[in-house]
Amino acid sequence: MTLPESKEWLLDEENELRIEIDFDTKVKLRLVTGTAEVFGTELGQNVDYEFSGRKIAVFTWHGCKILITGTCSVEYIANETPMLSYLNTHIALEQRRVLATQNNKAGPRIMIVGPNDVGKTSLSKMLLSYALRQSRQPIYVDLDCSEGSITMPGCLTATPLTEMIDVEEGFGSSATSAPTAGSAVMPLAYYYGFPSPKDNSKLYSLLLARLAQSVNRRLEEDEAARTSGIVIDTNGLIDATGYEIIAQCIKAFSVDVIIVLGHERLYADMTRLHQKSGVAVIKLAKSGGVVERDTAFRRQTQNQKIREYFYGTSKSELAPYSTMINFHDIEILRVGEGSLAPSSALPIGEDRKVSETHVVNVEPSENLLHSVLAVSNADKRVEPDILETNLAGFIYVSEIHDARKKLTVLSPCPGRIPKKFWWLGSLKWAED
Ligand code: ADP
């Protein structure tokens, strides 16, 4: 057996090592000397960090030596980065937090906007990590339903952060599985079920309002979170629908800082539309390291996320439980079935908007095989409340026994699945 190749990299101060690792490869990264960080989280010296299917930057403020073991598909050092401007932004935000603490007011409520693949999620992680490094406890709000940084794709989520973001696992893929997953604080997740806010804008806006309500309540009760503020990561929609969502978000979360990443026109529009109402609009450059992700890469990331939700990572493995469920013990629901029908085909008096939040039953059948369903915390089916009920977690349909009217599901928790209502979206996963 040949040992994987190792390579040492010497980075000068304010340099960044950018690496890309394929999904079928594992690469180990070790900080040998000096200091370095990955999207704001400091690396420990002589600790091996393992990555697969990732594109990352290892940045150093003061210089360092990095050892990479394994084969990266891309690896190079960049000496031009926007990191100083990102740090200065953090310092300005921290000043707001200091003032908020002194005056018992709310800390900054930051929203990061820009097109797809400009580094919004990476900047969110950095700003949150820098705040955590100063013992702040900010709330991370993820409105990017295509990605699912905190849980699964298709959700709108918020999570109060108290511990550093993990270098290898990010925000943690199994955080909503159940308290057994070891997460100190359960993130709040609402199920949307589509990849783009445009797919069902009425439902998206309903859930955004609900999430904001819950976050605002949390901020009222939790002083550390209130003074630390929130960071909102958005989807990359910057057309008319995107602008409407941004405006709704500003109002709902009382956003007072908008960071526009890598888009001049969006910056000009945000300044024109929102600065007069007291919102600070900041323009930051996109890092040259941000990588455009094609559909295949996004799909693979999604698969990796689902896999990690049930099986954990190599660092913290989970063993999912297989359970057989009777069709009649559950109700599988789906939203907005009628939204695809032309308006003329809708019942008289019911417009398209209503049908967009209409809840319909789905009969269990072979079609459900390999679907990932979201388990609602609702005990009763009351509309529209059930749409706005948060999630208990997710299950995966591994077998359908049509004749016996049963299905087998994988879940991260043992025993019977205590909840009756399961949401079906567009998420499928072929377990490998
Ligand atoms: P957005 O949220 O705007 O879609 P992301 O922050 O998710 O963009 O970045 C897109 C991809 O580029 C991600 O895979 C991320 O890990 C990667 N990336 C971001 N910044 C860098 C960088 N400086 N060097 C290398 N890869 C990066």
C-alpha cells in the first residue's frame, strides 16, 4: 500500500492557502507552526483535520506552515484577499455590540446579500466566528433554502451559537436530529421544501415571518444573544422577488446592517432603497477564492449532508435506526400542489396564492422510496398553523411494503417515531 503524499506549504502573513478536495478523496490538513484559521475558526497546532468534497481557504494573519496529506484537485497560495476588510467590518460590528451591552440595547442585525457563489455563507461563518471568539453569542439565521448550512436543504433555520463553528463539520449536519445528537441548543427549523424562494413565494414569506417572530422572541429573552445580534445568510436571488424578500427580511428582523457582497448594482439599489430608513449599507469585495459550484457539485454536497445527518461524520459517527411504520399511523403532507395548475383550473373563489399554501395529503406509494421527509412537531392538523410548526427532524424512506401497507424508515433516534405528520418536499437520496 502506498502512503498518501504529503506536502508542506509555507504561508507569509495575510496569505491564504486555497484547496479543493473531491468527494471521493480524503485530505488531512495540519497546522505545523504559526497560526491559521478556516472561515474564522482557529486551527489547533498539530491537530489533523480531515476534509472530503470541500473547497476551503486556510488564512493566516501572521504566517504559518501547513502540512497537507492526500491529493487536492486544486491547491495554491493567494496573497491578495479581502480578509482585512472583513476583519474591519467585524471590528465595526463589535463596537456596536459594546454599545449595545453598555446601554442594554440590541446588537447589530446583519443581513448578507449578493448573487450565488460570492462567499455569503463563508462571510457569515467568519463574522459569527469572530464574534464567538470575543465571547459573543450571536444567532445565525439561514434563509438559503437551497443549501441547508444548519440542517437539510429546503429549510429556513435559526440557531443560537454558543460554541465555535467546527472546522470540519461547519454548523453541524445533525443538529436537528434530536437532543440525543448531542447538540446543546436545538436549531429552529421550518420546512419549506423547495430549492428556490420563487418556487412558492407565498409559503416562503409566511415561514420567513414565522422564523423572525421566533428569533425576535428569543432575542427578547436572551440578553447575551440580544447584545450579540444576528447574522442572516440569504439565498442568491437578486431579481424583483429577491428584492421583495430582502425588504420583508429587513422589516421582520429589524435589520440595521446590510452587507452587499460582490455586486455593484445591488449595492447601489440597497443604498437607494434602505439607507434612508437608517440601515447601514456596506459594500465588500468578493474573495478571488470563492468557487462557483455547478449543479453536480451542489447535488453531491446535498447527498453528503443527508448522509451525515443519518450516519454522522468520520469524527463523530452515528448509527441510524431502521423502523417499520404502518401507513395508517402517519399522514404524509405536501404544500401547494395546486400552485402548478393554471388559475382557470382552480376552484371558483380560490386564487393561486391560496393554493400555494394549501396542504394536501400524499398517499404512501413506491414513489416515496428514497425520499427524505421532514417530521413536523405538530400534534394536530390545523391549517395554516401546521405550516408554521417547527420540525422535530428528518427521516429517510428506505423501503416500501405496498402489500403490507407499511414502510421502513431510517431515523437518527431509536424507537417509534412519535410524530404523525411528515412533510414531503423534493429531496431524494439514494443511500450508497
Ligand atoms: P455563497 O454563499 O455566496 O453561495 P459560499 O460562501 O458558499 O458562497 O462559497 C462558495 C464556495 O466557495 C464554497 O464551497 C466555499 O467553501 C468556497 N470558498 C469561499 N471562499 C473561499 C476562499 N477564499 N478560498 C477557497 N474557497 C472558498
